[in-house]
Amino acid sequence: MSASIPEKTLRRWAESLAGVAKTGLGFTESQYERERFEEVLKIAADMKVAADRGLDGVADADGYVTQWMGEVGRGVPGYQTPKVAVGAAVTNDHGQLLLIRRADSGVWLYPTGWCDVGYSAPEVVVKEVLEETGIEAEPVRLIGVLDGMRLGESRIPLYSLLFFCRAVGGELKLHPLEVTDAGWFDRDNLPVPPSEPIDGPSSSLLPSTASVAMSTTTTCVVRSGEVNRDGRDREGSVRDA
């Protein structure tokens, strides 16, 4: 008897199929191919609803089809890629890690944010840390590339670029809408995060992130799963920063 497919895997397959179909719709001039790609979107929608709500919700899959059809662009602008976010593992002179409590979910996490057009990834890191916490940060190196869907912590295709940073100034001043609490934490005294998934980097990564960020030798980990403490990805290779 075959094992059941995990919801996060089914959701990732659905988004992958939808991405292929939306890209195809953006490039094809053939009516026949358009109809085939639209059928693929319907199948992907059934899969995503089944992952989110079970088989009883499949009748409502047309909502995803409508949403995805609205995201189709023509040519290169319509090529489907994951959204990109950044995360900042900021440490101070005492070797403590800066963490915030998100207002939207109550999750304790390092500062994060979507990558804005016109900014480099390190520039977004500096901006997000300052806006969310009042701390001035200096990015030092990239220490992780996290795949949110494969981690099962995002319901949309998402890559998060995690940077190791040093605090160089400022003082704690919380963003009134995005943050309810913040502080500096030792590796062995991290806050216990809630378990609810969010559409962004996972709070379940806090222990391994803290270990990597606070170590004296930091490696860049390209991962579809958790950041390993030894800096190894699923295939066992190590990528030095």
C-alpha cells in the first residue's frame, strides 16, 4: 500500500503545474495549446484545493483558475518565477540574535521582507531591519537560500535569501503595524514560536539559523529544506560564502 502524499508536496506540485501552464499561456499563439494549458490549470487547481481543504473542496477550484488566469502575462513578463524575500540574522557585540514577533501571526522570527523593485537584496535587508526594529544593520554575507514551499512553510512559491548581518547602530523601536515585540536573544534562550505556518520564512528555522549566524565560521547554505548546522544541503555539499 502506498503512503499518502504530504499536503506540502501536493501543494508544491499544484503550484509547479500552474506555473508551467501560466508560462505556456504567456508564450503560445496557438488556440489548441491555450486550451490544453487551461486544462492543466484546472487540474492544478483541483490539487491545490485538495491540499488546502481536502477532496470535499474540489468543487470550489474554479476560484484558483480565475486567479491564475489573471496572472498570465505575455512573453517574458509572463514567465512564472517564485517570489523573492530576504531575511536578516542580525547579531550584536554580545553574540545575541535579533528577533521580532510578527503582528500578523504572533510568530517569533528574524526580520524579513519582500524584495522591492529597484533595490538590491542587501539594500532591502538594511531597509527592512531598520523599518521593523529601528536597528541599523550591515549585511556581511549570504548564509542561506530557503525554498518556502519545500519547507512546507509557504503556500506560494517563495525563495528567501537569508543574510548574516552585524548591528552597527540604532536602538529598538518597533514598527507599529508589523511588530508586537522584539529583542536580543542568546542561542540557548530563543523564544518558543507558535507552530502555525506563514507565507514566508519559517519560525521552525530559528534554532538552526541561530547556530549558523552565531558561529565563528559561516557557510552559505543553498537548501530546499532546513539549514543544517554543519552547513550541508540535502546532497551533502557545502557552499562557502
